[in-house]
Amino acid sequence: MVQHCCQDMDDSLKFECTDHSNEFECPDTLVTYNAKFDEYGLIIHDGGSSSKAIYYCSWCGSKLPDSKRDLWFDTLESLGFDEPSEQNIPKEFKSGTWYKYL
Ligand SMILES: [Zn+2]
Ligand SMILES: [Zn+2]
């Protein structure tokens, strides 16, 4: 389990909606957390799955962790995965597990 900065963030990221199967389809859900990049974002409800990265918590004001998106690509590349979206990458890289061992 990931420890978020505050209860409000925790509650906002918890996605339990019986009407929608996906948080991007649910107008009541405003924030998303991408575990593999350790990245928080505001959901852009345009019918797709886009989000805008945020760097501070909207509730408690804490600075959120720096996105590990670049590091994710660099680390995979150093392991020989230069096209991670096309390749069968190790499963740690699909969650937040991979950077705990760096
Ligand atoms: Zn919903
Ligand atoms: Zn917070």
C-alpha cells in the first residue's frame, strides 16, 4: 500500500464507484495516482484517460514526490528495454515496486 500525504488525498484517490468501472469515466473522481511513475494528476474528463500532473497536494499543501517517469524509461532502457510499450517488461515496472530496489 502506498502512503499518501493526507487522509483527503487518500479518500480522493480511493475509487469506489458502482456506476463507473474506470476512474476516468467517473465525474466524481478528480485525482489519479499512477503508481509506476509515482505521479499524481488531476483527471481531465474529456472522455479519454488524460490527466494533468500535480506537484502539491490540493488539500494539505504537501509537496508530492517527483515524477519518476523519466527514470522509469531510463532504468528500463539500461535493462535493454528500449520500447517498453512494445516489450514484455518485468512486472515490477507495472507497479510502484521497481524503484524501491534502485
Ligand atoms: Zn462514478
Ligand atoms: Zn495531502
